[in-house]
Amino acid sequence: MLEKFNVVRVRFHIEEKQVLVIQGWKYEMEAEDRLTVTLDGRELPWNMKKYDGMEVRQRYMIYDLGIEEEYFLYVALPENFHHSQELAVNAGGQPVFQKKVSALLKQQQELDLFVEQTVLEKGTCYIKGWAASATSVTVRAFGPGGRELPAETSWHERRDVAQVYRETDSLKDAGFEITLPHHGLAQVWLEFSNGSRRTRVKVPVMTTFLFENVMGSSYLGKGMRFLQRHGMKEFCTRTMQVLMQKSAPQGDYEKYRRAVTPTEEELFRQRRENWRQKPLFSIVVPLYKTPEKYLQQLVDSIQSQTYENWELCLSDGSGAPSPLEPYLGKLEQREKRVKVIRHETPLKISDNTNAAIQRASGDYIVFADHDDLLTEDALYECALALQKHPQTELIYSDEDKISMNGKRYFEPHFKSDYNPDLLCSMNYFCHLVVVKRTLLEKTGLLDGAFDGAQDYDFVLRCTEHTRNIHHIPKVLYHWRAHENSTAENPESKRYAFEAGKRAIEAHYARRNLPAKVEMGEYPGLYRTVWQWQEQPLISILIPNKDHTQDLQKCIQSIEKTSTYRNYEFIIIENNSELQETFAYYKKLEEENEKARVVCWEGGFNFSAINNFGAEFANGEYLLLLNNDTEMINPDCLWQLLGYCMREDVGVVGARLYYEDNTIQHAGVVIGFGGIAGHTFIGFDRQANGYFSRIICAQDYSAVTAACMMTKKSVFLQAGGMTEELVVAFNDIDYCMKVRELGKLVVYNPYAQLYHYESKSRGLEDSPEKQERYYKEMKYFVTKWKEYMDRGDPYYNPNLTLSKADFSLKQV
């Protein structure tokens, strides 16, 4: 949800270590909404500077809110601030940002830096990024076992970095390029130091996931043959050359669109297609005082279709006398496939559309707005989909937006396949939607009670009568973006979003699901809050080896934070070596009646350890939880349990953050990097992601077991976790097994935790560990070959697999 003051970054002044810099922007913040910074509730003095200009607008374009001003707060921290617990930023008396002092103390000793790109070329590794410092920075590189590597660093100016670190004119050239020889290493560690601050970062050199694209299984075979012929060193080099190709940003959409739009030769071929069956498509369009030039363009786009078995049903709800009558009269005369329905009195949108539907005689009903455009191949692609999948009853496609003058195409929406929980978070079907007549007859016409979101209510009702839903991952529809349309100005139709909320609530009511719906963080987004009466026991399984401070923080965050209280802790001890660990276990069991420690006697095997722990679980629901996590929101367990209690759901995952408030997990896509990977990794905590998918509940192929809730009955039915997968891919494999049982895997962004990641197990930094990883990777890819060949249904083949940001793939 947008705050009155949105904190983008909290860091320390690069010259004065006792000064904290808070960067952010305002949203509907009134003069009386006083801004304060507090340390354990005590106000701290601060100075503010405001900046605007082109650089600011460009920096905040991702929020799509027209932000033109940013603010920097400079806060002088007291000398003894390390004795405090929490720093908070408040606007209008409400906290908008909180951070633990322990995290600030760690940050105070570190340099601000970012590794942007790693490139392999002819045996040399180039690592590029930036580091902010007012004094000279030295860089050292280390390989496995702490062996220092020969590395050269060159520095250059970075004006974009200087725009953020405005507090000094002494910023040294911040951009760096590190050059070092590549010897088949999986990763290197870089140490940056300016004398007073030091940061050590791990940089993947050979990506964790080894194949650029498993959409075709031939990639696995090719990779293995290359490995056998050329050895690991050349294999790693070749893999990184492929994987590190820069994916196309969304700004390159015009270039991408030109590359994938059918050629004239292809359109000519489509017109000559020999169809086994030629269903009639009835395109229904409600008109209301439509500007004639836009209506003409819509009609032109329909008459240009390469599939010709269509009719156009135009219902003119303008009322008499209609300004459209001269045009419509001429159109009827020259195009026999056009039907015009005239009305003496003005009609609302549902009644107007229904009038067109009732005149339609086609096998399939196609919905279109009066000022938008269909691509020339739109109906062809629909007919082709029906020929390949004759059981299909509902089709939807990808779409983009078109400017008012028709010259610019932008904001392509490359969608997930049918995703019922995403559909209850937003109407992502939108355009183009095609419905089989028999399904429409079961569903009913549009309901005027939901005018403004009548199409949303309609598709939700359709999904209650069929699962034969087909997504065409191609842009077949251009949505006209103008100032009064929800396409560009969502605030202009607030009533439509209220109607959308009621439509989802009605959908849940018809399915006998106890839920209320709230507005999401932006107009057009919705949040489901489950209202189950039962409060079943949750068994929280936490594997642990030593690291009692992490374990204690994890447990205490639940005990002190969670408003859901019916849970038990099962600590799965595995191979701890420190006596203090066992002393902690004893104290924990004595003082916490909810906690029990069970001892795993075998070697480390994440799957086997969790399977072992599950045997002791008394709960109906299992929460697999890493010991290096920390719960953030009090209703976190409620959020996980709410979805998991649904009959059709088998697994629920959470939104996880790194300690620096960037995203560590927001769902898993099969195919990222060649195998699987977390979505939106490294994005800012405030970001909403591609079409808001960071902040919407939705279905994914998998989620991470760092925090993963599942029904115990489903866990047993799936055979638990696969013990051949000792470390890698076991959580993804489990989710895939659950999906094979016909259950959904849900990502709920409203369950939020910090994940400090891999503290217990250590790094994949030895030949033995890397060999085990490759073995598990091969096992996973072989097992799920057919699924990976098809591609992840919750992603889109137009988007890249080499980055996690949902950007366009290269063409």
C-alpha cells in the first residue's frame, strides 16, 4: 500500500558515519501530516532537501505515478544509538518505515555498492558495477578456500550514482570494471574497502542454473555433449556467454513488436488456410457516441482479419438521435457481415453489450471495446487454438496499448496461463476474450449490477462453469490509451474498481468460500482476506545446526509478532557441534511448551531432514521454515493458512526480503536461468513489479521452502520431499509433485519475512558440493523434462528466462 511518505533507501552518509540518509517521495501527504524520525519512540532532529527535474522523474518511472519530487532527510544519530532497538520514519503519526538498529550497525560498517553485470569473454571475467565513496576504494578478489585471485580494477564516472549521493561533491569515480582470469569458478568473493568501511560480496561467475532455455529438451543434451567434449572450464565459459546476454527492457517493445508481428507473406498464408472446421465468431461491440475515426479504425481492423468467418454486432446505446447513425447506415450497406442494433434511449454498458450478444449468431462470442483495435491475425489465432484444442470454451490473449494517434504501441501485457488466484487479484484476462456460446448460455449475460466491472464479473462467472480455458501468448488486441480511460488514468473510474471488488466477493460467495475482499495497493488490484472459523494446529518445522542466535531470533519473531497462536515448533537438530547449542535446546524445551527438539542422526539432507521432522508433527498443516528467517507482519501465519485451507490449494509461499529490504523471493518460475529461479530477486521492497505481480496473490509453479506451508495430508500423499535431492531443487520438486496431484501452489505477498539465507549450510564452494549440485540438477531436469519442454504456464514465452525481472526476451 502506498504510504504518505514512501522510503526508497536508508543508508549512511558517505563522509559522516553518524549521519543517516533517508531517501523517499511523498504521496497525497498533506501539510498537517508531520514527518518524524524516531529511535525507540524518541524523536531525532533532521534536515530535509528536496530535488526535482528530469533525473528524478526518470528514477521513479517504475511507480507510474508521475512522481516529480524526491526528498533526502539527513538524520544525526546520537553517539549511543547502538543501545537502541528500532528506528522508524512516521508520517501523520503513522509508521511508514521501520528498521532494526542491529541491521543499521552492520550497514554502518559497509560500503554502498552494487554489482550490475558479469561477462565472460575468451577466458576473462569482467565484473561491472558501482561503489559510492568519498575516498579511494581498493578491491580484492578471492576464490574458494580464500585463495586471492589476480584482479585489476578500473574506475570511471557514474553520474547516475552521483545523483543519489548528493550530500558530497567529493564522490570519487563510482563506476568500476574488475578484470580477472576465469578458471571455471562457480563464484568469486569481492572485498571492497576505503579504510573505514568494508563490504564483501559473493558474485556468481558461473550461474547457479546452467542452461539458457529448457523450453526444448535438446538444450540438456547439447549442454552435456559440450561438457563431455570440452571439459568443465569451457562449458562454464560457454554457458555464461549465453546466459549473460542482456535481456531487452520493456522500452524496446517497438523493436520487439516489429520482430514478432506476422509478415505480409505469413498473413497471406493465413488467408489461404484450409480449415477442417470454420467456427463463426460474433464480435460484439457496445457503442456510445464513439468518435467516428476510432470506430472506423476498429471496423478496419476487423475487416482486415485473415480469418474471414466473422460477424460484427454493433449495439448503439447513444440514444436517438445518434451521432453515429450516418456512419452506421453506410457501413451496413457495404459490409453484409455487420449487424447494427439501434436504441431510442441511451443504454448502460451491460445492457448495451447484452443487446449485441442477443443478436449474435456465432459459435463463439468475441468481446471488443468501441475504440480499440484487433491485430490482423487475432481471429486466425483463435481459430487455430480451437482446432488444436477443440475442448476450449474460453480464450484470452496478450495485449498492448496504443496511443490516441495510433502511432505508438506500448506497455505490452504478456500474461500467465489461467491463474485463478491472480484473476481474483486483478482482471488480467481483460482483452481479447472469446467465449463459446454454450458456456455463455450456462454463465448468463452481463450483469448491470456490476457496471464498470461487468466484464470482470462475467469472466469470473465463466470460470465457475469451465476449466477449459486457453491462453494465447500473443498480442492480439491494442487497447486505446486516453486520458479518460482506465487504460491510462485509473482514478477516472473509481466506481469501476468498487464494482470489481463486489464482483470478486460475489464469486467467492457462489463458491461457498468465506472471504472478504479489500482494495489492493493500486486501483484495479484486490486483496483477499480469508474468514475461516477454524484455527487448526500448524506444525512449524525448523532444521537447525548450531547458529542458536539465528534460531532464537526466528522463534522469538513468531512468538512476539504472530497473532495466530495455535502452532507448535519442531526443531530438527542435525549434526550440531557446539555444546551451547544443546544447552539452548534444553532451555527452549523447558521454557516453551510449544517447542520440541528431535534429532536427525544422518548426514545433511534437507529433504530427509524435513521428512523426518514431519513424522513428529501433530498439526494438520506443516510450515517448513528456515532458521535464518524473521517474521515481519503479525498476520503472517493467518495469510499463509488462509489460502492453504482451501481444498484446491496444496502449498502456499511468502514474500521474502534480504536484510537490505530487497526481494529475495516472490515466487518461482521454471526455466529461469535454465532450471528455475526466484522472481524479481533484488527488486526494492516498495516495487510492484511487472504488472504488479510482486504485490498480488497468485498461483506459481513453485515457491521456496525457506517459508512454505502445506497440508500434512498433501505432504504425505506426495510422498514428502524427494530425498535424492539433498540440497538443490527439493522444494521446487515438491511443489511440482503437489501440482501433479491437481493442487495449486499459491504465492501470497501479504505473508512477509526476512530471509538471511544459507547461514546454516554454508556455500557451494568446494568441488564435492559443486559435483553434488550438478548431479541433483541433472536429476531434476530429467524428472521434469516434459514439463520444462512445455514451459512454465505461469510465465510467458515472450519474456526472458535469463533475468528475473519479466523483461522482454531478445529477438
